[in-house]
Amino acid sequence: MSPQDKPQTEVAVLAGGCFWGVEEILCAVPGVIDTDVGYTGGRLENPTYEDTHNGESGHAEAIRVTFDPSVLSYEDLLERWFFRLHDPTTRDRQGNDVGTQYRSAIFPQTREQRTTAERVKARVEASGRWKRPITTTIEPASTWYSAEAYHQDYLRKHPGGIHLSLLARREQRDSAMTHGNSTALRGATMWWNSPPLTDPACGERSSWSTSAHAGDGL
């Protein structure tokens, strides 16, 4: 493919637990043009949050990322961001959020993306960064359903909400990170280390110790 034939934008669909925090981090990554949170990978047509929350629809809470591949490659999006912003070793769970809707998953949109996803997953698995096996699934692309409006840009509308922590922990432990964006990380707080919260989205959270996972992937 010649340079002039390369697409000016590309789309990635990823799932890494509650889509609020995933969106908040990825929307600040250089090269990301737009984000949309929603549901994919399940059986039910036109699902709502209520349909998805109990896990019976088969859909994952996910994020659809539109990005400029000349600034951010799909490979870097996965390796430097996706596999670092959540715990890819806890099957169907992120923190206190439990269920298949919170699974770690990649939904490649092209054959090339699938090849890249498989390569990155294998490299992350072989890196020894994580003490437990990677449980991230690579699933066929399926119909995308945008989530309700109140879910979009939720943490920007409600500052001080819960953010994912693994990137924040790395920033604290390694201020000389060679990859990453301090703007994207600055607002991140310790995972689940905020007051108990009940909200129509992402379930009910209480303070959750990260000690069991503190050495994983850091």
C-alpha cells in the first residue's frame, strides 16, 4: 500500500472493564481523534445498559477509538496503552466489577488488526510483566451499539470520579517512563481507592485493595 493509499483514520474496538475510565485515559492519548463507549460482542440487538449490566446479553462494555495511524499505530495503542491501563489477567473482572461484560477483549476490525493483536498479546504474555496468564480474548468484530448519552465522556462530566490505576501506579514507580503521556495519566487515582459510589453505571464500588495485584504488570 502506497503512502497516499493509507487510511487517514483507523478504528479500534477494545474492552477493559468499566468503559468510563478506559475512555478517560484513551481520549487524551496523542493520535486519538474520537472515542465512543458502547456495547459489542454479544447476542442481543440494540442493547441498553440494563440489558448488559447482568452479563446475560453477552456484550462487553467497550470503547470505539478513532485514531490517526500516522501518529498512533494500532500496535502501540494495544501495547503501550490497552495492556497497561487495565489488568488483563483477571477473567471477566476488573476490580469490584465482575461479569462477562467487564471482560478484557480486543475486537479487531480488519485481518491486519487481528494479526497485530495476536502478536502483541503473545509479546505481552512472554514479557513476564504479569504474574498470571493473560486472559484477554481476541474476538470477531460484531455490531457496535453506542451506549446511552449519559455514559459518553462520563468522567469529564463528573470530575473526581473513579479512574483506572495501573497507569497511575506505573507513573509513580517509574517517573522516567519512555512511553506515555503525563496529561493522560495526571488525573488517574488509585484503583477503586475512592469513597463508595453507587451509580447507574459500572455497578457499586467500594475501596478495593490492590495488594493482590500490586506486582502484576508494573
